[in-house]
Amino acid sequence: MATGKQVLRIKLLSLSLFRLKSLYGYPALVKRFSYKDIKKATSGFLRAIDDLGYRGGSYKAMFQDGFVAMVKEIEVSDEDDESFYKEVQVLACLHHRHIVTLCGFSMGARRFLVFENMEKGSLKEHLSDPLRTPLNWRTRLQIAIGVAAAIEYLHFFCDPPIYRASISSSTIMLDEDMIPKISDISLSNGDETTSCCISRECKDQECKDMIFRLGLLILELITGQSSDKGGVDLVQWIQEEKSPQSVHKMIDPDLGNNYDPKELKSLLNVARLCIRSVNMQSVYTTQILWFLQKKISIQQTK
């Protein structure tokens, strides 16, 4: 009779050979990498990626066959083998334009998740690095809408719903086409039981926290200020009665006058709603996404 560890190994082997259908219809392979492969691809873990907000180190990896990826280490103390296996299963099944794709994993003395490479780095780098070309207004709008669409997907199109994802400029990654993708998603106790959301109503505190963080992210896109360090000030500012009159002082200088005042007003209204969501009995994620798309006139590509 197979032992628990043998059963787990069989499951992992099956997962590593399981072909998934990606968002674009092409088969994607969730591959199991050896620790040796991971170490070599990251040059002995020297290619560190800063400020990704993950539970362990993050590295850029260049594998021998030319495959380039982001590798994220999971602290062994965080979960047992079965929990890690379950996390790999869930992440492998996430298929959305604005969520990074899981390409593989590695487990043993150290555990790693291998994700698609994000060529342009984090949103934070583009907002704070003076050597980078500033993001234009249209790109900022598309980032806000894309992240909101990903949150809607996690809340209402995943079974069970996923309510734990880090939403910040540090964890929003940009691909070569400047498409934003959430890069830090984890499971919680509530995610382990199947549930069905008939109404798209968000009452769970973790769900509200994600909406709150979306509001902060939108404010960061508008002001260029870091929500990690200056989040409290941004929250206070957006809730002040005089915030509409002082917006010209807060808008990112890199934008100059190259923005649409009506779109800016709509974006501020969405940010204000998101910030206030933590104190509301319920909030509707789809309403936020609809408002963004309708008022700003950018349609999300499915």
C-alpha cells in the first residue's frame, strides 16, 4: 500500500505532466524543476528581484533551454507539503490576462514557484525610477482597469473564490506590452472550501481589504506617490472635502497637463469608493469595474 509521501509524489508527478489550456488557447506545461535547475538558473540565487512583497525571496531565472522566468521562494515553515501541493494546483488553474501564469514549481528542502517572466518589471519601478520613461495617462488608466478585472476574476470566477492577493505597485508586474498582472496570490483557510457566489457582493474582510488596496493603487497611479510609505496620507487626502480642489497639487508631475480632467474625476471617485469600502457593509467589485470601463471608455480585452 502506498504511503502518504508516495501518494503525494504521484500527485506531483501527475501535475507536472498535466497540460493546461492558457488564456490564448495554447497548451501550457506546469513543470517540476529540480533544486539544482533553480539554483543554476538564478546564478546561485544572486539574481534577486526586489520589493515583490512575496513570502520569500524572488529571483530572475534563465534556464539552460533559454526559458526566462520569475522564481519565488516559499518559506518551508509556512505550509506542509500537502498545502503547498494544493497551492500549486490552484495557481496552475488561474488563467487571466492580468494574473501572472504559473509555469512550474520545485519542492524539497526548499520550495519554489516558477512564473512567466515580466519583462518591464514592477509598476513601482516605473512610478519611482527617474531613469525610466514616465507612464502616460492612458497606460495608467489601463493598469487600473486591468487590476480591477483581475480582482473581479479572483472573487467571482474562481471556485472557490480567492480573497488573498497583494495589490500594490510593488506586486503589480508589467509585461513587454505594459499589460499589468497581479504577481502575489496566496490561499487562506476560507479558500479551501468550495463556495458559490450567487450575488457579486463582497462582505468578507479580506475581500474588502483587496478593494481598499485597489483604491490606494489608483491614488498611486494618479499622484506617483508610494502607497507603501505614504498610504495613510493618501487615504486622508482622498476623504477630505477639499480633495477635488487640491488635486492639481497632488497629481504626478510626470503627467504634466497630459490627462483628461473628466477621466481624472471619475478615477478619483472610484478610488474614494474603494477606500471607503472597508467601513461599508458590502461592496460590489463588478460595480467598480463597470464604472471604470463605462466612465473612462476603455474596454477590457477578454
